[in-house]
Amino acid sequence: MPRLSSRAGDDRIDRKGAILLAAERLFAQHGYHAVSIRQIADEAGVPLALVGYYFGPKNALFEAIFEHWNHTIEERLAALAAVRIDPADARTLPRIIEAFIAPVLQLRASSEGEYYALLVARELSHATEEADRVLRRYFDPLAIAFIDALQRALPHATRGQVAWGYQFALGALLHHLTDTRVERLSGGEDQPADPAAGELLRNFIVGGLRGALPRPRTSSPTIKSRRQAA
């Protein structure tokens, strides 16, 4: 009997995981609103009723995907917490941005996280009720933590300016995750989601933030001091 019970539990986990993976893949490929529960059940190879039994309605299944991958957000926050923020240190800003993008790029390059990374990039850029709930619950706390860090690293910028900077950085990251044109535009020199582009992306974001956000003013020498120097 214990063996049968264990086997039943394993089957339950396998079927639940298959449903979650199928939904993740289909939502990433076709979009949340273009996919039906029946399609998810067929993709997972389970009876239609099991999808509702394990997850409830489609919007709950959508949110369950992000709950499943919440550890990736925790990894980004842990990487951020490890950054020693010193506005006078030129290495601070690149380290913050590295914590922001590196875990996501690693996820995109992995077979396990490829579809989740695409799902995040595709669905969370749309103004839908489902996306808004996920953003507020999972990603707004992440955004606030990074905006806080950026504001400490760039203290001469206002909160509003830093928030825009964060959004611009996020836009660059999300576009990189979903881009399919770079191979054609580069004449085949580059490949979509090329891990080697990660450093270029980081430098692009860092350069954009440094160029766009206010920096400390340097006092210009007076006429008298210039004459003395001459």
C-alpha cells in the first residue's frame, strides 16, 4: 500500500508539472488569450478536467507559472543585495545592472527556463488584467528594489527620473529576450538571444543611464584661478 500511495503521488506531481509546462510553452508561443484550456490539456497529454482540478480557471494557471518561477526573482534580489552601493565607485552601476539582467539571460539560455523568459517578455508588456496582477504581485517589488538601488547609486537624479531609467532598461532587456530580427539585420553575424550579447546589453544600459540621468556638477575654475594657473 505505501508503494501504491507513493506512485500515485508521483503521478500527480508529473501530471501537474506537465500541465504547468504545457501552459508555459503555449502562452509563450501564442499569447495568453490565444490559448484555450483544452489546448493546454492536449499539449500536456491529460484529461481536460485535470487542468481545472489542479489549477482552477485559466487566470489562476497563468499566475501559478509565475509562482513556480518566483525563485528567479529571489535570485535577482539576492544578487542585488550583494552589491556594495557607493556612488563614488564607477563599478557600482554596472554591478547593479549585472544583477538585473544576468539571471534572466541565464534563464533564457537554459532549456528549462527558455519558455518562461519568453513568457515574461511577451505577456508582461501587454496591458491586460492578468498581466497587471502578476506585475503587481511579483515584479513590482523587484522593480522597487532596483529603483531604490539605482537612486542610491545616482543620488543626483530624482525618483521619477530613476523610475524612467529603470523602465528603459527593462524595455531593452525584454526586447533582447524576444528579438528575432538581429540575425537578418546583422547579415547572419548575430543570433537571437546570443549569450555573448549580454555584456553589450549591460554596457548599453549602463551608458544610457549615465548619459541620461543627472550627474554631480563640477565647479568650473574662476577667472582668478585660471590666471594663476596660467
